[in-house]
Amino acid sequence: MKILVLNCGSSSLKYQLINMDNEEVMAKGTYERIGEQSFLTHKVNGEKIRFDNPVKNHKEAIDFMVEKLLDPKFNTIKNLDEIDGIGHRVAQGADKFSSSVIIDEEVIKKIDECAELAPVHNKAAITGIRAAMESMPGKPNVAVFDTVFHQTMPEKSYMYPIPYQFYEKYGIRKYGFHGTSHKYVSQRVAKLLNKSVEDLKTIVCHLGQGASLCAVKGGKSVDTTMGLTPLGGIPMCARSGDLDPSIVTYLMKKENLTPDEVEMLLNKESGILGLSGVSPDFRDIEAEAAKGNKRATLAIEAYAYKVAQYIASYIVSLGGLDVIAFTAGIGENQYNARKKICENLKCFGVEIDEEKNHEFRDEGRISSADSKVEVWVVPTNEELMIAKDTLDLIK
């Protein structure tokens, strides 16, 4: 069976067509700058091809994607009947969804009701869902939520210490995100260790443009860093992460900012970008730090320190620690970030093999032989998890 996985952003479309018989990616790509000077990067048969094809909306982007999947030159599929189902990444399911679901109008309505907590992400997902339904009518569509994996968190983990009435009235609590990634990586590292996930205490560090940590005990999420929205937790590339709540009202008064303006500041102008004044890209900041830029150095040090602090706190949540697993863009590719994070954890017996860490590519162990905690790098595969959930619901 073949599953098409879609991940829609406000101006982007990422997709993978996966043959679930062998979990082979038959084709994948990214449509960028939808509504502007759009272009598609399509990867198939070991080739990467760029198509400069401006589109006005996600419907046109999906139509062009389908055209490339059907193109006899690439020999991917002969007709749409070969696609058995479509899986959609949806960021926020709040407490309305405790599992992946087949999409109907009632589901779309509930996804829209959750959009207040992740407006950019959920609105884009709905746009993609409707576009897919229009372009490929009759196909079963499945919503897979970033938040579902974290539904196993205990109340003491997800409740905020504010008047309880606001939880009852508005559902204000920690929901967490990147659930499909945390689930995949925790299961994958268990397999690599030849152990059952039920026997492990793992901290997954999903460090990308958006970033979150998750404490996984016995295969279940017991705590995570992102909260009500994807703004909470560790500092990110352009998001602040956790801070003193009074800073928000203080800045609003001092700078005469509206709620929307301060939200934009914390989401788009903060994190390592705000600290460094250089870029939201970790590679740019490391290059500046190497030149002696003190603010760039501060941004790297603060980032590593905060990530390590959360790892330390999650040892309490787990009652111990067996594995730290790094994943996503920074976690997989920035050896210096991994090194600095682990240096802060030496008091817990965390030791990395510097040569392995520096030379490492792809998937494997980077901890030293005498480390008391296993440290691994595991590339995430959210698309495969979405495809598996989709297949389970439609077969």
C-alpha cells in the first residue's frame, strides 16, 4: 500500500509518497513560497529536480505535485488509484483528539477550533486538507497530531499554576508538540540498543528551528518542554522559549506594544537570533562566534545551558536516565551544540566521544565507553510515523 504524507505550512508544502510494503520513500519534495515566486524541489530516483512554477495557493501546489508523481518520465505511479490514503501533519489537537483520526467535516471543525492555540500551523493544515480532498477526491484523509503523543503526561506535568477556572474555561494547559518525532526517535533508539522501549528512560532532544525536549518513560511521554503553544520551553532559533511572564507586560508598557506585536517579537525576533543579533541559523552564529563575536558566543552558550538544564530536570521526571537522543536539524548536524550541551551534563556521568561526535554522520552512538548515559544521534522520521498511523486507520 502507498501513503502520501502532506505537511502544509502557511506558504509551503512538504510531501512524501511512501510504499508501506517496504517503507521505501518513492518520491518527496518541498514546494516553497506559495503565493509568490514559488518553486518545487522534487526528489525521485536519486535525483533532485527544481521546477520554477509559481502557484497562487496550496490547491495549485498539490495539483502540480500530483502531476510530477504521475509523470511517466519518473515512473513513480501510473495513476492516483495507487495512492491508498493521505496522511496530514496537524500541529495542535488540544484535548479534543487523543489519537489520529480519519478526517470528515466534524474533524475539520474541531481542528479549526484548536487553531487559536496554533493559528499558523492549524490553519495551514486545514488549507492542505481541503486542497488534497479537492485534488484527489475519494481518498481517505487522516489527521496525525503533534500533541497526541503527550496525552499520557500526568496532570502534575501539564497543569499551570494559575487559577483552575482558566483550564476549565479555556483549556489552558501544556499540550506539547513534535509528538510524532519524539515517538519515532524513542522507539528507534530502543531498537538500536536492542532493548524494549518499555524498559528505557529516554530524553529526546528535537533541536531544529522549532525545538523541544521530551521525557519518555516506558515508551510514553511524561513531560515535554513546549506548552500551550510552540513558544514555550527551551530557547529556539527565533522563539524565546520560557521567560518571566512579567517581561511581556513590561515590554508592552515600555514599548507601547499590542498583544499581537509582543507575540510576534517573542516568536520571530527572539531566541538565538535575539541574543546574537546575527541570524536564526545556528551555522551563521557559530561562524560569527569563531570570529570572536561575543554575542554570538553568548547565544550558543545560553542555548546549550538551557537545554542541559531541562535535561537535568527531566531526570527527576523519569526517576533516572538511560539515553539522550539528539534529532532534527541542529541535533543531527551541529556537533558543537551537542558537545556543549553534554559538557554541562558531566555531573550526571554524561561523556561523549569527541571524535565520534565531530566526525559523526547519519545515525549512531556518540557517547564514550565510560559514559553512564547512552548518547545517540537519531535522524527523525515524522513522515513515516504519519504514514503508519494513516495505514493503521484505513486498512
